[in-house]
Amino acid sequence: MKSPSEVSLNTQKYGNKTFEFVTSPPLVAGSGVTLAYAIEMEGRFTELPLFAGGTTDRSYVQLNLAIDSAFADRVSELETNVRNQSAFRGDWNSSVVDKGGIPMIKVRLDVTTAAPTSFRVGNAPLARGWPALKEMLDTHGGLRGASATVVIRPQKVWEVQGKVGITWKLLQIDFEPRPVVVHDYFAQ
């Protein structure tokens, strides 16, 4: 793996928006990660994507990962190096946020891109794409609370209204779903 200091950025314009893509990104890997919330395809502020039968042209699902302090430190070190090389100046949003004493990071699980995220549950083979993700979510109830091992990398630097931050791409995630206990209150 590359050192966190080995970061290269490439600036690209899309219409009136400018992004800095991380072209030589180091990877951050870790186990003991927990899926803080269920994977939801739509929510209060997010419409259902086209690939799932909705109307929004979005190629990813966003996940909130609870991480340990060592993982958070590696992300923060890499984020500092990206910030030092970025041409964007503004109020940097930290990728790692504290939610009630638990460090968390948002990452994108790419579903329909040219290089979709690889995922699996338990010892199953690696899978990619919407049909496999849908089956996994249906079978395991959105995977809320699942333990995971992940590999992430910084994908791009964004700037919106004076705020700057990093979009993180999930390259691979291996889930261990939390056992679901069903109580039969009428069993003898």
C-alpha cells in the first residue's frame, strides 16, 4: 500500500463545477468496522436511484461506518495530506465525525460505475452490482449493525459554497451480519 503522503490530485471541470480527483490514492484498510445504520436506497433527503427502479441518476449508495480510533487516525492523516496538496481553500469538513463518542465516516458503495464496489457476506464469493446487492440487503435486513472489514480510498475533493471535503470510495467490504434473534412468545 502507498504511504499516506503519496497523494496526487488532478483538477477537472464539469460545466461550472471543479473537482480535484485523487489519482494516486493510498488505501485505508481496517476491520472492526460497524455499519451504523441499515443500507437504505432512499430516505428523507435521498430519492430512489434509477438502478433500483427510482428516478434519481445516482450510481452509488452512501454508508455510515462506525470506525475505531486507529482507523480514524489513518483517515485523518491521509485527509491532511490531501488538504495540503489541494488548490481548494475554504472551511474543510473533516471526513471523520464524532457521533456520541464514536468516530464515523461516510463512504460510497459504487453500484453501477465502471469499477463497482466488491462486497460479500460471510464466506460467500465476492459480488458486485445491483442484483447481488439487492439480494444481500433483502436477505440480511439492510445489514444494520453488521461488522465489516473494509478498504477505502479518497476519490475526489469537492468545494461547495466555501466548504471543502473529500468523497471516500469503498473498494471492498466484507460483512458479518449481526445475528437476528426472533422470540416466539407462544412457544412452550
